[in-house]
Amino acid sequence: MPTIYSKNIWYYTEYPVVGNPPANKTLTLVYYNWSYPAPRPAGLTVYLCNSAVTLCADVTTVQSGSVNFTGQGVPATTPLRIYAGVSGSGTMSPLYGGTTNIVVNYQSNP
């Protein structure tokens, strides 16, 4: 997870593809978990996105779950990103990211 230093700025961490999935495969279910220490600041938002940031899922309220990318045409060779930010005014202490896990499933293109 990225460390958040200031409000109203998006921070991200990119998670590279592990291994060599075939080029003709696309993402299906993506399982994830993320963590920030409690208490979390008001205004915290977390997204799981493809690296082009054309497809994002708001995972703010579910720290551990899955996102269904089936039918979206996201190649299995695409890195994924976790974006996080805190909206609001004023200053904040840094929010240090914890452990993140991402597991992808993929299928052949029709």
C-alpha cells in the first residue's frame, strides 16, 4: 500500500505480473486484501485499478474481497495498481500502508 502524506493527492503502488501468462488470456476474478493501520482518517478512499486506470473498483469499505474483471478485456499481462487518497482540508500525519496481496485468475479470450 502506498504511504499517504497529504490530503487530496492520489498515491499508488503498482503490482507487477508474476510469471508469464499467455498473451491471449484476460483477467477474470482478482482477489485482494489491503491494510492501513486504525484508526483510518475520514475521507480515505482505496481503488483497485488496471495499470491504464481505465477500469477501477472502489474497495474502500471491503479490505479483503474480489473484483470481477470478466468480460472487460483486461490482458492477463497487465499490472494492477492500488490507488489511495484522503480527501479533506487541513494537514495530516503520514498514513503508512500495510500488507497488500493480489491474486489474479485469467481465462482464454473467446
